[in-house]
Amino acid sequence: MPFMQVNVGGVGFGPALRQLRELRGLSREELAELTKIHLSVIAAFEEERLTDIIDPTHAERHVRALLVPLEGRPAYFLPKYRELLERKGIDATHSMTAPHAVRRRDFFVTSQAIALVGFLALVTLAAGYLIWQARIIQEPPPLTVLTPVEGARLADPRVDVLGKTAPGALVSVNGQPAVVSADGVFTLSFDVPRGLTTLTIVAKRRYGSSATDARSVTYDHVPAPARPVTPIVPTSTSATGTK
């Protein structure tokens, strides 16, 4: 893209830079986005507030960068900028720090800083989530057995095991899988033999540790008492139907 000279008369560096930017139809914000130079630095150049720039003598490289999208001639603008330095009493051969200088971070575009902060926040959240998931996997699920109670005596050989655990956990009773609802309630009907039976209830996460509880129940089969049998006494009858 060729450089173009703009007739700005005898104006100084700042007004000339502003007129060139306006001629190109660019706002300060748009020029800052194109050059990645902070908006405050562009405003300081145009308003000739060199005390607001950290190092006016070394900031000449920013002037060169601004002239590229504006298609300005460095041979015209750089001498004007150096004349401005002399007029402000700034020695162009030595670096200086102004008493009211902008901060170094002002040379960076704000959008880039926001993007960096957002990325770091996302990484922090992801790391926290992974740590939280690892702790959940390592911890056993909660397990509460509601029935049967410990030491229960059963009148029939079927016992209903009922309890609650974490949603998504796997539950078994003596190795037989129980039905677990979406809210973690589990149930299983279990047949037991006569005598003492120990029920081992295990709740396990799909990819983690398990929790165990046990209940001892006794099935006492008491046979029903035998009903007395009434003997039948036969009676004799004659051929004529009389006793």
C-alpha cells in the first residue's frame, strides 16, 4: 500500500496526526484495534500530551506503527514529532520517565487482557471441577438400610431389603443386584432359609469405592399344630333297615 501525503499546512504533529486519522475515516478506537496501541497513547499523541507517555523519545516506534494504517509519510511526521520533543524540552537522545506517565499495561489492548483473564479463569474452573470429581470418586457413597432391622425374626422366608444411597450407585444384597431409583432409594425381596441369615448390603460407585452394611435375620418356621382327628364309628344296619 503506497504512502500518501496529506496537506495539513503548518499544523503541529498532534493536530496533523488527528487530521490524517479523520481523513481516513477512523476513530481512535478503530486505530487502536488496528495497531494494538492503547487508546490513551493515541490520544496523548494527538493532543501533544507527551508527559502522559512513559518514554516519549522511545515512543517514536509507535508513531511509525500508527502511520502504516493511516498511509502517512514517516518523512513528514517524524520530523514534526521530534520538533515537538524539542519544544517540550525533552532530550531526544536520552530516555526519560514523565512524572504523570501512563502505566505500562496501557500499551496493551484491553480486549487482549480480558481474554487472558477469561482463559485463566476457565482453566481454574476446569481444574477445580476435576479435583472435585476425583474426591467424589474416592469417597464411598452414603448407605442407609431401613429394613430389615438388625436381629429381626421372620415369620415367613421372604425379607424385603429397603434403603437409600447416592443416585447412580450400584447396590447388591448377598451378591444379588437391587433396584435403585433415580433418587437413590433401593429395594430387593430376598428369600432366606430357615435359621440365621446374614444379609450383606453393598453400595458402590460405578468408578469408585464402596460402602457396606450388614443385617442378621432369623426365619423361625413353626409348623401349625396338628388338628385332632375324630374317629368315625361305623354303625350296623339290618336288611330291613332297622338297627
